[in-house]
Amino acid sequence: MQMYDYLIVGAGLFGCVFAHEATKKGKKCLVVDKRDHVGGNVYCENVDGINVHKYGAHIFHTNDKDIWDYVNQFAEFNNYVNSPVSISKGKLYNLPFNMNTFYQLWGTKTPEEAKTIIESQIKEFGCKNPENLEEQALSLIGKDVYETLIKEYTEKQWGKKATELPAFIIKRLPVRYTFNNNYFNDAYQGIPIGGYNKIIDGLLEGIDIKTNVDFFKDKDALSSLAKKIVFTGKIDEFYDYNYGNLEYRSLRFENTKLNTENFQGNAVVNYNDSNVPYTRIIEHKHFEFGKQKHTVITKEFSEQWTTEKEAYYPINNEENQKKYQAYKALSLQEPDVIFGGRLAEYKYYDMHQIIASALQKTKKEFN
């Protein structure tokens, strides 16, 4: 019994945008998610008035005015600017790499002084055809920045030595010869006032939703409810791992409520040193300029992924890309299934890119 035009598997940004746009076209949608909430990884959990980014820091940024206007339909954004700091060997450094960082490293005060040091280190330590991440970094930024702010953090993040990681992971590094700590160059940036749930709730208004539903435990029955499926889960799981598992890195989060007004003075602080087990600490109230007398912090740990853990970052090496292309070839033979999102496309997306992708696919579907 087909009760719906679309069964949307996964209530993350892609699924919610697709459901919203389909509903505007008069289509009837059912959105299902295996978690106990909608919103995917942008979901915020309210802890005593503080919107905790449950699955890691999410800062909205884009150069696309149409995408910016689209999200502003559902929530007003504040003027938060992402300016993380990094701790290495007990010292604080500004990110991204800019004149403040170079002053903290070398005491340089002019762009010319900083450029001279970086260019001389690239000449000494770099190579023309980098074969791994370490060689790539040395060829882009030189020894001091690499060893102080990249090497140990990256090895924690990926669980491998930098010499074992492919060069393409850091095709470029943001280097600024200005005193500018804004991590993003985009024209539009901020955090939705009241958290990302406001956007998700706006997108899903009037749409049938079922949480705590594992699509694969009742695949046939759920699929029979709709004419078409929009699938945002892992593409290899959809095809029962026919060509083997695609690999990811996973994350683990430890949340702590503290009876202090201000723990670290910044929303995001990276911890570079390998002897510190977590990669960063997030203090959520700073995303929304909170005035609460308490705070909530999250320590973020990068972990080896298993099928029991949440998949966060695709490992897009040659072997995995070959497997993905085989799965993609299968997906192209599915006229009644639309695949979209980071898991279904095995691609790391920022939020604005996910929304743009979903809008593009709905346009293709309905025009």
C-alpha cells in the first residue's frame, strides 16, 4: 500500500531539505531515522539553557546568498565568527595561520618577515612532488608551522602517521598575511539563534516523521509505503556490503556541565599534543554568547571506526574510492531511489553544500 510519494531515510539536512521541497510541490513524504531525534549531526540538545552541539561543532558559513537566504527562512542567525585557538606544548596560537600565529611562533611583525621565514623553510624542507601528507605540508607551510600546529593533531585525527597519509588530505592550507583570526573567508557566517533544531523543525513542519526506525530491519515493508526512496545512509549498507565496507573515521564526545561561568573563553580550542587524548574542547555557550552562570564543555576524541560506531569522515583513499565507484554504478541503475548526503555519496560535505546538493536534486526531480 503506497501511502507516500517519498520515503526519506535519514532526517539529516539532506533528507529534511528534500522533504520540505517535495512537500511544497504537493508530495506526501515520510521521514524515518534510526536515532531518537531528527536533525542528524546538526541536532542540538538543550542542557539547562545551553544548546549543546551533540555531534560536534557546527558553524554555518557560505558565500552563496541563495543558500544563506534559504536557511534564514527558518531561523535568525547571530554574528558568531569562528576564531579557534590551538594549544601546542603549553602555548596558545591563533587559527587559521595568520600574522597573529606567525608573531606567536617567531615574533615577526610584518608580512614580509613572515613570508621570508616560510619561503625559506619551504625551500629547505619541501619537495616538488609530495607523496604523503607530511611532504605536502612541508611544501606548503614549512617546518615550524607543520611541527607545531599540524603534525600531532593530524595524526590524532586520522590515527596514522603523517607519512602514511595521502597528500591530498591537505591540498591547500589557509595562510593569511593579515591579522585576521576569522577561520572562514565566506561572506555569510553565524549560528542560528536558538540552535539548529529551529531550522530542522521548520523544514519538517507538517511532514510525517518516525524516529527509532532502522530502515534495514524492515526494509521491504518500509519501501512498500512509498513510490520512491530518498536514501541518505551508507551506500555500502544499502547494497549489503556487496563490494566490502567503505571506511570512515569516527568520533566520541564526552560532555561535562561545569558550575563555572567561563571555562576556556572560546567556543573551540584545539589540543595538538599527542599526549592529550582528545583533539579539541568545545564550550557551547560561546556559540550563542551565553550569559548563564554555568557552562557545558565537550571533549572530542577521534576514533577508529567500526560498523557499531557512527561514521563521520570518509577515508577517500584510492581503495575506498574504487569501492565507492562500484556502489555508485549500482545506484545509477535504481530509478526509484535517490541517493544523497555524505554517507550515500561517500563525501565530506559542509552544511551549506549539503543544502545546495539537496536543492539541486529536488530541482532535477521536480522540473
